[in-house]
Amino acid sequence: GENVEQHPSTLSVQEGDSAVIKCTYSDSASNYFPWYKQELGKRPQLIIDIRSNVGEKKDQRIAVTLNKTAKHFSLHITETQPEDSAVYFCAANNDMRFGAGTRLTVKP
Amino acid sequence: GAVVSQHPSWVICKSGTSVKIECRSLDFQATTMFWYRQFPKQSLMLMATSNEGSKATYEQGVEKDKFLINHASLTLSTLTVTSAHPEDSSFYICSASTGDWSYEQYFGPGTRLTVT
């Protein structure tokens, strides 16, 4: 299978700012796109997901947008807080792969 | 919510021995379980997909004879690392799903394997 590409690998923002992480996928048949948050030493936790029949989904400070034509999707975190600091992984189901991860640091 | 457990949480073994890791879905039936390994500061690398009652599907480059996977019931999958070597030292995480990869995966807490 092909890899899901994720950018950036590291991201540092000031508390209160927004953070955006982007992923691209290769298989146009993919129809499920989850985002996971992994804190140091802990298991990945699903934070939001989107299916291909929807272009955007929002849950409080977190949103995901999907562009099927371009085969990319993005995670948006607004009003970031120090507890948002973690590694975030995207995935696309038909590619059966996780992105390389983005280490987000929110500075107080 | 759905809970997945893994046992043991950490294990140290000598080179050449075999180690078995269990993954259990505690409050739901897992049609599919996935096994990953994760090196420090790296992403989750899918090793294999296991469906209850059938043989596991291994990813390219993963030795099926070295990493034996058994999914004997809808709540239990096991990964056995046979003839372990130091390079097998890693963090192994399982996940369970009520369907295929299009469904949410619930991750176990992981098992840290150290081979000396």
C-alpha cells in the first residue's frame, strides 16, 4: 500500500493560536479519515473523524475538512491550550496507513 | 466507551525466546483486530490485520512465521514474537474494531518488549 503523507512533522504555536495539520492520501476509494491524538506514553485516542460524504465536521475547538478531489484532509484546532500538546496522526482507511505524525507543542 | 486491554504492559526476554502478547476487547465484540509496532518518536506501523476465525493478513515486509497472530474469538487476539532478537524490541499496540478499517479503532495501552 501507499503511505499517507502528513505535514508538518512538528508544529509549535502560542496558546490561543490555531493549529492546522494536513494529510494527503493516494487511494480515491478511501472513505473514512480519522485523526488520533497520542500523548507521551499513552495509546492513540480518536479525536475526530470524517467520512467521504461530508466536507467538514466540527466538534468544539476541533474541526476536520476533506477535499476529495485533491485527496487531502486537514485537522484544525482553534484556541489551542497547553493540554493540546501531543502527537497527532491521520489515517485514510483504504491506504491502511497512519501518517508520520505531527508533534504539536502549545506554549503557554 | 469501548475498552481494549493488552497484556503484558511490558516484558523483557532473552534473545531466542518467544513472547506472547494478548489483546482483548472487554466490552464489545471485535470483528477485526490490528497489530502495530511503534518505534520511539515514530508513527504506528501496521503489521497485520486479523479477523476472527481466519488467518491474519500481513503487511509487506512482516514475517508471518516470526510474528504469529491468532484471533481465536471475537474478544481475543494474540501476537507471538518467535525467536525474538534485540531488533524486535519495540512498542507493540493492538487495536480492535467492530468492523473493518472504516470503523473506529479502539487501541490497547501497548506492550513494551525489550529483548536482551
